Amino acid sequence: MFDPLLEELNRNIKGRGGKPQPIPIGLEKCLAINGEGVIRSWLWKLPGFRRWRVTRLDAGRNLQVLNSVAYPEYINEQPLMGIDLLWFGKASKLVAVMDFQPLIQDKAYFDKYFDGLKLLRNRFPEFSNQEIMRSFDPHQYFSPWLLFCRGGIEQTNGLISEAFSAFLDSYWSLQEISNTSSSKIRPGEVKRLQIAYEQYSSERDPAHHLFTSYFGKQWSERFLQEFLFPTSKNNKSLPQMNLIKSHEP
Ligand code: BLA
């Protein structure tokens, strides 16, 4: 169901100079224990971004997922990009979240980077319902203008791919802002905040149980620690930590 969006995303990344990066062995693809699903991931590095990860989980009519996070270079304070699209077929339930994930909750920062997302909020009221977050705190690493829809597919009016394309375009245009004005947040602080984002996400992410049920405990723990959240604290994968340190500006 999300394949056209996945292709659009990977095509966009490649078109902007994305170079595929190695994924720890065994994590790039995994078949579900019951044979009824497959998870695949891609990792990119591209100008302006130190890491851009993409994950697609296809479990047929039971579950469809497209998840992606973009981490700008530490010299760039612009928000991270977060996408989490889920379709639970049996319950006919959609959870669609797309946000410019702010490093800080600050008016000047919002004024600088969020005009585009504010426009999308008005253009796509289907994704503007004030959803209640159960796991996350909406005031930490989420923006007040996030596109969020939880409910039946009919609630999106078939606009998910249109909203997705517009969201991506709008996120790319942040690079123009970043190129023309300097960061107010120092690189060391951007690094600290990006790592805190991962820590926060790894602690709150409601996906742990879902991964374990599809792919088993051992694989899921590796996937979370080595691929989704490599800088988070319970991380046991030292080589990844060293890799990140060596990119320090
Ligand atoms: C919710 N995301 C969820 C849920 C699951 C996942 C199972 C709960 C569904 C529900 O609320 O009914 C699944 N999360 C995943 C998967 C991955 C993952 C499969 O990270 C990894 C492959 N989540 C993100 C990103 C954003 C995000 C980048 O990973 C930002 C846009 C948001 N997901 C997000 C939000 C919710 C959610 C806001 C609702 C959670 C809540 O109610 O607090």
C-alpha cells in the first residue's frame, strides 16, 4: 500500500545526491516468524544530512508501514524529518504522522523553519485533527503543526499521497533557509539534541511490541539498537558509536 510513497521517497533522496550506506548485516531485511511479512530498510547519506533511514514493513492485509527519519548534519540546526505511516488492515485503521521534528520548542526557531508546514496544515485539514498522543509528549520533538491522522482511511479523503509529496517538497525547501542563514544553535548542541531525540524516541516508541511479535526478540532488539536508534543509551553496539563520534564537527 505504501510502495509508491516508498519509491517516491527513495527517488527523491537519490535525486538529491543520496548515497546508500551499509546496514548492519541481517538488519536490511527480515522475514516475519510466521512467514507472513517482510521488513526492509535503506540507509542514506546525502548533502546536508548525516543519516537518512527508511523502513518499509509489508505484512499484507494485516499491516503496512512506512517509517523514515532524516538527521541533518550537526552544523545544521533545522528540524529532523519524521514520517510514520501505518495501516492496520483488519481494523481498517490508519495512523499517519508527518512532522518537521523540532530540536527545540522556541518561537524564533518555529518562525524560522515552520512556515511551510503551517501552510500544509491548512491545506490538508484531514491531517490536522488534534490527536491525543498516548506514548509521546506532543511538546517534545513534535511541532504544533504536525500532520497527524488516526482513524479510518476515509478520513484522509484519499489525500495521503498528495499530502506526502507536499510534505516532502516542503521539507526539502528548508535547505534553502539553512543555506542562506546561519544556525543559531551550535553544532555541539545540535549533536546533543539529536542524540537526546533518539534516546527519547527509543524509550517512547510504541513499535517494540509489534517488532517482537513479527520478528522475535533478538532480531528486534538488534534492529532498534543498531539501526533505528544507534546513539540511544542502552545501545550495545560500540562500533556504531565510534562511527558517529568520528563525524563530530
Ligand atoms: C504511533 N508508531 C505508532 C504506533 C506504532 C508505530 C505501532 C502505535 C499506533 C497507534 O497509535 O495506534 C510503529 N514506529 C512504528 C514503527 C517504527 C516506528 C513500525 O518507529 C519503525 C519502523 N513515530 C516515528 C516517527 C514519528 C512518529 C519518525 O517513528 C514522527 C513523525 C510518530 N508514531 C508517531 C506518533 C504516534 C505513533 C505521534 C502516535 C503515538 C501516541 O499516541 O503517542
